[in-house]
Amino acid sequence: MNSKELSDIMVFGMQEKKAEDIVKLDLRKVKNAVADFFVICSGNSDTQLDAIVDSIEKEIKERTGENPWHREGKENREWMLLDYVNVVAHVFTHDRREFFALEELWGDAVITHVDSDVSLKTL
């Protein structure tokens, strides 16, 4: 499975739990990028952030058999990260996302705003 396909599954996992403001940053042509894609979203509560992360893991495990290489943020529930090496999910509370502004830090990336109403069930 390539990184684009993995990022699409990640988006679907986010959509399943009503994540907001889903954005894909394509970093494949960015010099010294740490991954091919960052997939970023926001949630309204720590409970929703947990649900989004669990959904991403479930969808990727079911479709690819892969587990994340690294996880962070389960304890503080403000910025949760799932690292699949070439694709990294960032799940934020709204205020933490605004504070860290990853979309601005990676301004050279191709940024795609995902319509939350579009379903990727056909993956």
C-alpha cells in the first residue's frame, strides 16, 4: 500500500468519528520532510479525540494489517499523534491546533481540505 492510499484510509477513520477541519498535507516534494503526508484534524473534546484516534487505528489495521510505529498524546489529549512512518495523523483540540499551526509550518506542502461530508467507504 502506498502512502497516498494510507492517507485516504486515515481520512476515512477521521470522518467516521466526525472530525472537523480535515486537511491533508502532501509533503512528498518538500525538501527534508519527515513523512510523505500529514493528515490533520480537530475534535471538540478529549473523548472525541480518543474516538478519532481509535477509529484511525481500527480502519488501518483492518485494511492493511499495520499498527502505528509510534503514538503520542494519549495522556494529555490535546494533540494526539499516530505515526505510520510515511503518513502521520495529528488529532488536535481546536485551541492546540491553532497554537501549533502545522499547516503554516509546512507552507510548501500541497494542502488539500477534505470535505467532511464525502465518504471514503469505497476504499
